[in-house]
Amino acid sequence: MLDIKLIRQNPEMVKESLTNRHTEINLDALLELDAKRRTLILEGDELKAKRNQFSQLMAKERGGTEEQKLEVRQMGERIKILTLR
């Protein structure tokens, strides 16, 4: 099994190696999916950080407004969607 980091850093070498072994794999599609995955992970991490900051602010304000609570819930729902495996 190949490490995805190796494929990311040396896609042409990996393609050549696979060709020499008479193995066909669409590395471009794999790299595209990997890029999408990394983008979603980043979005999830950013949302978690924003939710934490929001929660801390709401705690200082003794609960926050209904709008703030709704926004935090929506962030939580989006995080759940992004972290489904």
C-alpha cells in the first residue's frame, strides 16, 4: 500500500511505477478526492474553532441570545456532517 503523501508529492513517479507493473489506477481522481477530503477536514476544524470561540463568548454573556444558540447548533450540525465516516 502506498502512502498518500508519497502519491501527493510524486504523482508522476507513482504513475510510472504503476505502468511498469501493468497496473491501472486513476491517480488524478484519487488526488482530486484527497484534495476534497483535506478541504472538508479544514472546514470542520475551522468550524470547531469558531464554535469554541462562540461558546466561550456566550458563556461570558451568561447564555447568549437565541440567535447565537441557533448558530452554534447549526455549526454543530455541519461539523457532524463533515466528520461522518
